[in-house]
Amino acid sequence: MLRVTAIALASLFALLPFAARPAGAQERAYELRTYIAEDGKLEELHARFRNHTVKLFEKHGMAVVGFWVPSSGEAAANTLIYLLSFPSTQARGEAWRAFAADEEWKKVRAESEKNGPLVKKIESTMLAPTDYSALR
């Protein structure tokens, strides 16, 4: 008899957005974002993401694949990298527009930047999975 635990089911459902798609189906859109924090502001940027931004991303249909920081070198002191997934490029545009217009986001951003901006530079790269990628 097969025993399926709640944890196993949760793990399976977490992978569904990345499951293989039928031929001709639209590929998901992936966006890699790199934030260069202002000097001394990386921890404040982490706090904003941890306490507010991730929830707002979820609210607007922006699936977070993961967050990373460089583990060595100069970039370790000021860099945050994350990957988002969207059902389509169109859905990405709609989600970012809704996020930017969200009154809660405007309030969070203003409050977190009352002592100056947290981010010096943002780089965004749209990624397309290869035909052999598990993330399609």
C-alpha cells in the first residue's frame, strides 16, 4: 500500500509549475533579477523582501523560484539575485504593472527607503529554457 504524506504531496504540488508541457503549449516565462544594494543597505533589502515583497509577489501571481546571494567576492557584500516564474510573458507584464500600482507596495517601499534608497542598480534578464531543461 502506498502511503502519501502531506509533505510528499506538498513537494509534488510545488513542482507542478515546472512539469513538462504538451507539444505546442506556451513556455513559462522566467525572469532573473539582480539587485545591487546601496552601500550598507543589503540587510535592509533582505528584510524588505523577507517581510513584505515576497508576499506581494504571491499576491500578484509572481512565482518565486529562489533567492541567492554570492557566497564570495566583492558582490557578496551588496548583491541579491532571484528568479521569478510566470505562466507567460504577457502574465509577467501584467503582474509587474499590478505590483508597481499596489498601494501596499508603495507604502512598504516608502517606509523602507525613509533613510535613502536601498537599491543602486537592478538588472533584469528574461530567460528561455532549453529543450532539455527540467524547468519548462
